[in-house]
Amino acid sequence: MSDQIDKPEIPSTMPDISVEVVGIQNEYGAECLRLGMTDLVREIGRYLDISSLDGITVAVDYDKALRGLDRGIEGLRPEERTNDGGLVGVGKSVVVKRGDEFRTHIVLLADHVCVLAFAEEDRNIDDLRTALAIVSHECAHVEEHAERDRQFPGVLIGYRAEDYIGKLEQQFSESFWGEYAVCRASAPWARNQAQRYRENVATRLNDARSKALEAIRSYRIHGNVERVLQEAGAALLEPLRMASYLFGHLDGIAEGQLPDIASQLEDTDPAIATAITELVSQMRVLWDRRGQWESYDELMAMGRTGFKLISACGVHATPQPNGTAYINVP
């Protein structure tokens, strides 16, 4: 008789939800993909809390699936895929409302996960790793959404801030934090993604300052202060957002001491490098204190880091007592 005692299996947090495959004409292939996706998400659910998952849609026409998703919330614009600067989205975790609860619905482009329809011996290992990275990333968004909603009910839809600057700070902060936390949580299933994240950071760093300067030059002609803030801000903050992915991933796969920030930012514009260093330090503290934030302002501080960078690069935005902002370009 063996003295070994089998450890009990970790139960999955995957709820009883629908996994829908849309646009694949071969019914057998569609069913295989549905079952493969269900098995994978159930397994991921043993390690990530996806109990607030609303459902999964795998679609050949990804854009149509996003636009047609019933979010259960009046007045929201239909979702659209990320498509900017050569970075094209293939998966999205969308907040929906079902009854009185906020949940998350995952929409995936079928092309990048169809490997899950194949028998294990027929799966290309690189394709499988890509699918695993995509699906685990979106499942981590489910967990992150739920964690934030539990501590600050209703924050997933709408603004905590009432003034113009505060709303922008919230947008920046939630974008940075969401990707850092999700990449850190899903890193064990995406160990081959580090180089891709580094390349994405490099792409956004390549012409961030020049795009911001071009926005300022254009402002001298059109004179629209909101436009210059939007255009310069978009160019300058994208490297910070991409760095959120990279450092979330690196911190997630780190064993022991977290990686040095400066070593990852060699030859980076000094102002942007300073902002990334401050941002990553803030996100690491927030990670260690998840569920114990004293107020949402702890998260909003990252948005202020973003505004400091925009100001350092020539566009100043100052909140006004009436909730507006004074924007100037000295």
C-alpha cells in the first residue's frame, strides 16, 4: 500500500456560465473550441477568482461581437477593439450589469484561441502558449474588476471625481493599474510574453516626445487647449501604460526580489523614465495593499504622476474651483 496521500483538488471558481462560439460554420469544430475554452477557463479558475464571470464569447467577427454585447446599462457606447499604433486588441473583458450586480463578460477573437479546438497531440506549442496568455489575461481582468468593485462599489461604471482634472486622473490611474495588476496575476500562464511587452514599450517610447512637441506646435495654430492636452497626453502616457504591462509581468514572474526598474529603462527619455519609475513604485505598493486601500485616492495618485509628466513636457493643466481646468502651454 502506498503511504502517499492525494491532496484534494483545488475547486474552480468558474461559475455556471455560457461559452458561446460565433461564426465558425463547422459545428463540430465550434463545439470542440467551446469545450476546449471551457476546460481551460475552469482550470485557470482554480488559481484566479473568476466567480464574477458573466460569460465568454469567442467570435470570428470580433468587432461585431463587441458591438452587440448586451451590457445591461443604459447610455453606454458600444465597445470597440483596441486599435492604435499597430497594437490591435484580440480580447476584451467588458463590465456588464446583471440585476444589481456588476460582472465581467470576456469577448475573444477566435483566430488566436482556435488551437484549443484541437486534440492535445495536434496543438502547436507556440499557438497554445499565445492562447493561454490571452485567456489568462482576460480572466485576471475578471478578478481585478471584482476586487475593485467589492472595495469601492459602483466604481467600475462612472466617475468618483466630479471635476475635469479628477476624471482624467481616474482614467489614467485605472488604465495603468488594471494592466499592471492583471499582467502580474496572469504572469504564470504567460511566461513567454516579456519580449513582446518590451517591444511594445520601445514602440511607444520611440516618438513619444516628438509627438507631444508636434501637438504643441499644432496648438500654436488651432488654439484648442483641450485638444493639445489630449494629443500630447496620449503620446506621453502610452509609454507609461505599456510599462504597466511590462512591469506587471516582470514582477509576476520574479522569484524573490522584484526587478530593478532603472535597468529596464536604459536610453529612455529622462522625463518619461522618471515618470515610469514613480508609477511602478506606486503600483507595487498598491499591489501589496490590495483590499486595504483607505480610499480610492490611493489609486488616483497614479493619474497625478501622469499629469506631472505632461506638465514637464510643456502642457500645464490646473484645476479650477468650478470644476473646470485652466490649460496653458507656456
